[in-house]
Amino acid sequence: MKTTIIREINDETMFLAGKVIKDGGIVAFPTETVYGLGASAYDEAAVNKIYKAKGRPSDNPLIVHISSVDDVGKVAREIPENAKKLLDAFAPGPFTLILKKQPSIPNTVTAGLDTVGVRIPADEIAREFIKAAGVPIAAPSANISGKPSPTKSEHVILDMDGRADAIICGKNAEVGVESTIIDVTGEIPVILRPGGITLEDVKRVCGNAEVDKNVLKGVSKNERPKCPGMKYKHYAPDADVTVIEGDKKATKEKILELVKLANNNGKRVGVLAASEDDFGADLFISEGKNNRDFANILFDALREFDKNNIDVAYVELSMDDSLELAVKNRVYKSAGNKIIYVGEKA
Ligand code: TXA
Ligand code: MG
């Protein structure tokens, strides 16, 4: 398939991208969280192209993207009080609401569930594109299934050139991890996937909220998690990732020891850590000052490991602030839950 790469954003190119959707095609587009791969939510054949392009299991539903709060009712048949409060407080922004779906949203989008994920991205290009398409846009992250989500246009081109009809190249994603998924169909809002809108944010607005128990632990084979995506491999580079978690002094010592060991075994080693010291690794990437920076560079760093043929990678986890849960959730998954606890937290 020939992919049209759209580098200039103007009325003409947005019209073109909208037309690709109207003609049943699939288009990758930027958002403030990660890039998405979109199709008309009403077009089952187009939605199936997304599953195929990503190699995504068909029982993992897609989020439906709209350009304005006014359109929520087109996708959802009920808008509970907590949903209204969250939309008032944070829309457009990096969160997705799980709501009862309208019958017009096909089962292919929701993987047979009676609910639908609804998201209004803050990114202007995303909203211009959705408006140009004139329909709600069903879209997962624009990566090959199992790989780190794309936060830069070059990541999308790497994964989707030849698989998508068009790719809109926008800015690097500002948040860098996917939207917070909040189930508002019950009494208390439940966070199914942590992200830029935090548990504290939701509590402040709704009075109460909880985090689903599967967010940080692996899901066992026969379990049916509330968020189907929880049971699949995620964010995994080819490099073998291990998380080193604990207080700073202990994590540093442990990483130094492990890098030496891996070097002695002839392996190429990558380290992603909060330190300025490079640990003598073949590729060292700094996490930045806080979890906002860490979230922002994480997926790019995981892709850098592969670009640099890294065999084993160590990721330090020693910071805690409001984004801790979002970062931990991604880092644990990228490591397939291989975690070494050191020092006080052990
Ligand atoms: O930030 C984001 O949410 C990005 C951008 C492109 O908007 N999208 C994204 O989509 O991360 P995806 O497909 O990579 O992740 C969607 C997650 C999956 O884990 C899926 O199982 C879950 O949302 N999901 C979708 N619909 C659901 C539903 N009705 N109930 C529970 N979970 C749902
Ligand atoms: Mg994804």
C-alpha cells in the first residue's frame, strides 16, 4: 500500500485526510498522548483494516475520538453525572470515559462490549482531522501491537508506512503515555488505565475514585479484566527490559553491578535512569527531573534501545509523584513484569 505522508498541516491537507476516512481508509494522526491510527467508527470494514495493520487481537476494543463535548451523545447513550463533571473539568484532554454505547457504534469497534471508550483529544490537529472526517474516529495507538506506543511522527512512519493510507505528522506528543481510562458506568469512577489525568484529579472532581486492581499486576490467563487490553503484552522493545525499583542509592548500586555483569557477558546494555552518571552502559538515556519528563520520553527511549541494538536494558524506578502510577504501569509492562526491588522498598 502506498502511504501518503502529510507533513504540512493546512485546510487542504486536512480535507485530504478527511476524505481518506470518508473513502474507507485508515489515517494515523497526532494527539497529546500518543499517535493514533483512525478509521470511521461507523465503517466496520475500515475498522477491520486497523486491527490488521496493527496485528491487534480482535477482542481488544478501540477508543472513539470526537472533536467536541457536544458530540458525546452521538457515541454514548447515557452520560452519568460523573462523566459530565470530568468533561467539564478536563475536556478536551488526556482521558477516555467508558460509557454505555449507542447502537450505531458497531461491535467491531467495542469488541462486542455494551460500552465504548470516548475521548476528546486536546491536540488541535487531532480535532481538525476529526472535524474534516465528519464522523467519530475509532483509533488505537498507531504502533504495531505489543510495541511501544508512538510519541513522534518518525515512530509512526517506522511502524505504519505501507500499512496506513495516510500519516499526519504533527508535534511530538506532550504527555507521552496514553489517556487515563475512567469507567464512569458505576457509582464510583474506576481508573482502568492510569495516565495524565491522575487519581487525585478524578477524586477532586468526583469526590471519590478508585484504581482497578489489575493496573499494576499482570493479568492471569483465565481472567477477564474490565479493560481487555490489560491482558496483552505491551510496550515491549526487542531488548530484554528489567525494572530496578527502590531508593535511589540502592538502585544505582544495583544497576552498576548489572551493567558490569552484562558487559562481561558480551551483551550490549542500555540504561534509562534518573541519574547523570551513565553507568558505563552502551546507551544511557536520562529520565529527566520528574515523572512528567519520564512519561514524556519513555516510549521513545524504549525504541532507542532497539535502534541501538541493545540486548539488555535496565530501567530505574525511584521517583514518586502524581504521575507515578502511569509511569509504573507502562514500565512494568515493557519489562513483562521483571522487577528487582532493592533497598528500603524491597
Ligand atoms: O491516549 C490514548 O488513549 C490513545 C490515543 C490514540 O487516543 N489511544 C490508545 O488506544 O491508547 P489503545 O487502543 O492503544 O488502548 C485502548 C485501551 C485498550 O486497552 C482497550 O482494551 C481499552 O482501551 N478499551 C477500549 N474500549 C473499552 C471499553 N469499552 N471498556 C474497557 N476498556 C476499553
Ligand atoms: Mg495501544
